[in-house]
Amino acid sequence: MTQIAEERKMFGMLTYDDGAAEGYFVKFTHNETTGQLSNYSVRTGEEYTDVFLTVSMEDFAPDDNRVAGSFFAQWNNSDRMMVQNNPTSLMKVSSEASVNVSFMLADGIEAGEVVTNGERQTVNLTGEGVSSVIAVGNGSISLDNTTDDVYVNVTAADGNLFFRMMPYFADPDTANMMSDAVSDGRISNELAILARDGDALSVETAYQPGYKMEMSEVRDDGMELELSSDKPDGKVMVVVFDDETLDGSQELSVTLNGVELTEGELGEVLAATGNQTGDAMYALIEEEGTYHLVVYVPHFSTQTLEVDTVAAITEEICPAVCAVAALALLAVPVMLIRRRR
């Protein structure tokens, strides 16, 4: 399943051996004593490109580390760092207190200006085949290039920051729009779902603390997900699947708590506002047989998102409806015969 997901550019298995972590989308080395990551490289087409020479958390000594599926994680009592082997080569740091992280840029990688948007700060990193962002939800970012080396230093007051690549294979305009929405805090979660022969596998990527997506059911021509949060604010959530999991080329029915959603353009969904169920909407994007269903969820608690092909719904409804229709048609000649008598 993970090999298929890798071929479909959704996520892939991450291997780890004596401090060396490698996957299709990202690879790096890990110091198990200090927790420092070195030679953090991401896939850019057929090759890897170095983005960071080192990534260091101040005063961090991991108690343990683990690789499971597409994830690498290391942690102690208060701090945690996670890397995900997916097209965004996501790295996320969280802490129960303030945390300082220093990113030493590799040769050929340049940092843009630090941008402030409310409590969020971001900085874009670019290089040959590389377009990425470092974002912190409640903290600060500063650049240090007083020596021959360039550092991006991040202080996260609430202990949440992430690095995210824009997928190398995606349409540039779409990738930019999605990346900006993640950086601005509008997209809270992505859930990749792969189903084959009755088996289903899902991998969640969470950008915002307190929001969650879970796969409830994947069936022929449909799926059901549970969206939840203890925060009231509306967010955009993304479901990723391939055309063998659900054929997005067919007409889809997308409902939130049983209410049919309106389809819109990607820009409309990413900019959507409002806190009523009627404000919810979705957009569907296709890239080489892999679909991104982008849904604006206007309010939270626990929500049920269902995605089905219209053909499947028709097939499900038709037996009962068609039986009634058939009886009605049969009744017509009977009534006519009786009138003649």
C-alpha cells in the first residue's frame, strides 16, 4: 500500500538505520544524543536537493525516537520534532513551552523577507527546484547572515512551527495557493487516503493544533470522514485520494452533516468565510490521477464529511424507487380495464 501511495505521490515509507533516515521524498541524518538533523534533503524531480545543513533545537536532548510508516519522531518530556515523508517533506516542532529552533541553510538556498500576518510569521526559502516556507503560529522569525552561513532562527511562544515544501510535481499556481493558505493558517489539516481490495490506509498531516481529521469508512464509490475540533473557528481541510480509491472524474456528491455542499473554484474555497453550514463549499483538483478535495468547514465540534459518486447514490436509491415506479406503471392498465367493465 505504501509503495502504491509513493507512486501516486501521496506519502511513502521512511527507513531509519543508525541515524540515517531516508524516504522517497526526504532524507536526513539524525544525532540521537542532541536531536540535531543534518543534511536535510528533499526530492526535486529525479534527485534530492539539500535545504538545511543542520536543524537544531536549543537545549533539546531527546529521550527517544521512532520511525513508523511515513513518520519520524523524536521527543522528551516537553518537546517533540516530527518529519513526514510526503511530497511536502513536512517538519514540525511542538513544545509545551517556548522553543528555539535554528535552521542553517544549505548552499544555493536563499531566505526571503520575514512576513507578519497577525500572530503568524513566515519566511519563504527558494533554490534550484526548491520552493518552501517556514511558519510559526505564535512566535518570531529572524535571519542571521553575519557570517558566511545563513541561519533562520525561530522562537515559537506556543511551541508550534513547521517547515513545508511545495510539491515538486504540482501545478505551480495551485501549489502556491495551497502553500499560502497553509502558511496563513487557513488550511488546518490534510488527510491522504488510499484504498485497495477492501483495505484502506490513511495518513493525516496537521498544521494547526486542536483540529483533527479521521477516516471513518471507505466503501465502493464513497468515503466518510470525521472532522473535529474544540475550537469554533472555521478552517479549510483537504482530502487526498487517487482515482482507484474514488473516481473523481465522475460527478461527486459532497455533504457535511447531510447537507449538500456547493462546488466552487479553489480560490473561492480558500478565501471562504462565514460560520453557517450553508457557507461550506468545496473544490476538486486533479494531478495525474491524484485528487485534492479542498473543503471549507465553517464551524466545528464534530462533523461528518461524506463523499460519494452520484452514480453510486443513484444505484443505491434505485431498487426501492424503481420498484415503486414499476408497481405504479402496472397499476395503470388494471385501472383502465376496470373502467371498461
